[in-house]
Amino acid sequence: MTSINFGSRVSLKEAAQLIAAVGTTNNIMLRGPMGIGKSSILPMLRELLGNEYEYVYFDMTAKSEGDTAIPFPDKEAGVMRFFTNEALKLHTGLPVVVVLDELPKSSRSIQQMVMPMFENPKRIADKLLPAGSIIIATGNLSEEGLGDTFLAHTMNRFTVLEVRQPSVDEWLVWGAANGIHPVVLAWVNQNPTALASFRDDDFDPSNAYVSNPKRVQVGQVVTPRSLERVSNIVWQREKFNENTLLAALIGTFGEPAARDIQHFIVFQDELPSRELILKAPDTAPIPTSVGAIITLLFNLERAVDTDTMSAIMKYVSRMEAEHQAVFCTSLARSKTKQTIAFRNGDFTKWAAENADIL
């Protein structure tokens, strides 16, 4: 087995496509910056592979040898046999797709216990895995200094893929489809450096939002994972005061980002209501600041359905062309909204007139 050049990075979607194609013959190790969603590859693989598999997430940093299989004596045969953990789903008879998350951080003894899962035929203790099973390991980059260690001969068992940070556009499409708060979507849209990576050729070392192993950092940083947790906080912010909100934001994705996003939270409170926009799209006020407009557009995307689409398009068409483009391109990329959009006459007219953008 071979490892690709670490100068070539792939998206999580590209990694899933490779695993679906060769995962039964090649062991895949996904490595990438912390918090980019490597472990979320399971839903992507489910879409590609369907219900012919069982899907298992196994956090290796929280496991010991007994969490994989435990021995018991077969007195009649005079041998030791093993019970495997039900969480591995080997008892169902279906082939399994198993993500061994953070495997390089686990103890040497637990690594040795699961390494036979990467052999041919694949097994755990004395149990063979069903034919067609796919085992994936994940870990972080060595530059991050997070304790990822493998012996050279162990690493040689894998095809190693470096998974890159999602682009802003990729993350916004994912976020809109997965319930990320419009405030968070708008903030990322207006602050693309929040998704920069120290692995980028044009990375700015003064970027205070993100992790940089070459700089001493105290506190949290922005990652796709922390953005999702920030969204959870913003959705519930009416249940606690402003001081608690700021403290929670700082404790989730760092002080620079927390203080920046406060402005967008203020915008949210000053936006015209959804009801007013749907009732009077020709006269409902349009915010004056760019940040407020972007926040409003992501709010409106959540409101799109067959009944509201025309009124929302009429309102958005009163905005400047670049803001119309933000709204319409996001809709066109949305798995849940694009069908509604392309069945709407106002949207298809805009799309035809702006085909170079879409």
C-alpha cells in the first residue's frame, strides 16, 4: 500500500468517494487539522454505500483492550475465545464500516488489539469481519503536536489522505443544510479567514481566529466543530444574559471571534420580521449595513418553501446585485432548497439572467 504526497489534500467528500471505491482493499488513514469533521465521514459513506452496511463510530482515545473484545475459556475445546463489543455490530452479519477515530492517539496496546482489523482477512481477536467490511482510521497532523504516533511499519499499512479544511462555500452549504444559526453563517460569510488553515500556502500567521502550531496560543480557536457548538449557543441565547453569552462564545471559539460575532447578533435583533417581509415584500425595509443584510439573507433561506419563495424573491430582488447573488447561489447549492428554488418562476428568471454566477 502507498501513501499519497502530503502536498495533495482532499476534501472530506473526495475522501469519502475514494473510501467507497477502494475501502474494501485499501486501509485508509484520514489525517487533518483538528475539528474539521473527519469523523463525520460516516454519513457521507452511508449516502454512497446505502443500507448494505452497518456503520460504527469508535472513539479510540476513550477505549481500552477490553472495549474491543474480552477472552473467555472454551473448556470443551481447551482454547480461549473472545466476545466482541456489541458496539462493533459484528453480530448482525452485515459488513461494517468502522471509523476508528483518533487511532494514533490511543495507547500502543489498544493499537495492537485493533491492527488485525487492517489485515487480510480483517479480524478482531478470533472473529473474522464480514466480507466487504471497511475500516478507517483518523488522526491529526504531526505538526499540531497533539500526540499522534504510529510506528513506521504500522503506517505502511495505510493509504494516507490529508483532509483539508472545508472552503467557506463548502461549509456554508453544509451549515445551511444542518441547522447552523443564520448569525453564524453570516459571520463566516463575512469573515472567511475564520476557516483558514496553517497548511494553506497563503496563510496569514497573524490570523487570530485559527490554530497555528508556530504560535503560542491560549484558549479556544475557530474550527468547523467549534462553529457548530457556537450555533447551539446562539440558538439558545434568550435563556441567559449577555455576559453569559459572551463567556460561552469565548469558551467555545476564542475571544477574537466571540467579540466579532457580537455585532452580527445585534444585527439579528434589528432585522425586519419574516412575517413583514412575506406580507409586504415590496415595502419591507432593507437593512443598511452589509453584515445585517447577510444575516437576513441566511434567515430568509431557512424560510424558503413553496408558499414563501415568490415573496422572498421579490424582496431580495430589491437588494444590490451582489447580495442577490449571495442568496441565490446559496439556494442553488442547497440540497433541501434547490428543488423549490428551480421550480419557482422568479428564481429561474434570475438564474437565466445570471447563469455566469451559478
